[in-house]
Amino acid sequence: MSHIILLHVSGEEAIVGEVEELPQPTDTVITITNPRRKDGKELPSIDTRAVKVIWPLSRINFIEILGGEGEDQIISFVRE
């Protein structure tokens, strides 16, 4: 199952991408698929043909895990 994350790299803007697995405490790198800016535009520092990017976790401030569009939404009231 893939997760959509928001990666906060020190000294750079936040990056959105997908990961197959969340990083473990023993990992030293994180591999992001389909990296892009929060607004969906391409990252100027990455080649447009790149589909995966590997960052060392030592450069990451923190990672946000975003909810997917396919997750169930709770409906509190339905009127027929």
C-alpha cells in the first residue's frame, strides 16, 4: 500500500510524493516516487524525467503522512 507524504527537507520547500513503506528507525534514506511541489508543479532542482528520488534522512526535518482520497469518509447525517 502506498502512502502520500509531505517531506520537509531542510533548507528547501516541502515536497509531496508517494512511498511504498514508511521509513523505519533503522533506515538512512527515503525513496520518493513522483516528487512534486505542494501545488503539483515540478521541482526545479530535479530533472523532469525523474520518477524516483532518494534523500538521506539526515536532511529531513520531518515527514507528514497525508490522508488518501480513497479513504472512507464518515458521514454523520443522511437525510432521505
